[in-house]
Amino acid sequence: MNQETPPNYAKGPEELLGPADMASMSGEEFMRGIRDGTLPAPPISKTLGYHLHSVDKGRVVFRGTPTFDYTNPLGTVHGGWYGTLLDSAMACAVQTMVPKGAAYTTLEYKINILRSIPLGTEVDCIGVADHVGRSTGVAHGEIRGIEDGKLYATGSTTCIVLQLPPKG
């Protein structure tokens, strides 16, 4: 399902969900709430110009367009932009697979930049969960141009699955 509602970006820490609030829903429900705008989107996505576009169990897509603000001293898209986008997509794909009462955090991730994304090129970053168990999740991802279909980068991640305290 595609993003229809503009992101509801959190304006301060008090607007972000705490662990007890997150424990009351599954990871997939949490991600769908962000996509639908009923839950606050993370501020980093506003800062770096991308948003959650679609959510399915085990798969998410973030969509973004790099601008000059995200370039390195050579004028090309900074590797940190690729890395942040891939970390978001891969880890959120893991999040869609965790049950009520659990969440994730990234332990490590690796990216491979295959080519420079031309400024102004809209891309999709697809994250796919490969395995999510009681304590770890593994996922992979890719950044592809929407119009040109080119593969710009790939990545992989390992996440830890955390048990959250119940609301009470």
C-alpha cells in the first residue's frame, strides 16, 4: 500500500512513542501508523528528505530525492545519505515482523554504493526482512531509481529484537 497521507513529523521528543506505547502494538501496526500519518514519523526522515512510502509484512519502501544539501565536498550525494536511507528501510522491514511487545534496534549494517545518484533523482529504498527471530533480525536492501530503474546501492543489516516493558 502506498503513502497517501503526508508524514506526521514529530516536533519534539514528547511526540515520539515511548517503549510502553510501542509495546501495545505489533511492529507492522507501528510502521503502518507512521505511513498513514496516525503516528509520528522520525525527524531524521524530514531532515534528509525521505518518507515511508509503503509497508507490507517483511518489506518496506522509503522514497526520497537527494538534493544539493546532501552532497559531499565533491558535489556528489554523501555516503551517509545512502547509509541512513538503507538503515531505515532494512531495519523497518525487520520491525514489521516483530510481535506486539517487541521492537528492534540496528546492531550493524553494511552498504555498497554502486554508482552516484544524480541530484534530483527520485529513488525508492526497499528493505526486505530475511529472518526475524526472538533475539535477532536480518535484512537486505537496495536503492533504485524510480524512473531509470538503476540500482544505486545495496545493503545488509543485523538487528537486535528487544522485549519492551508493558504499558501500565
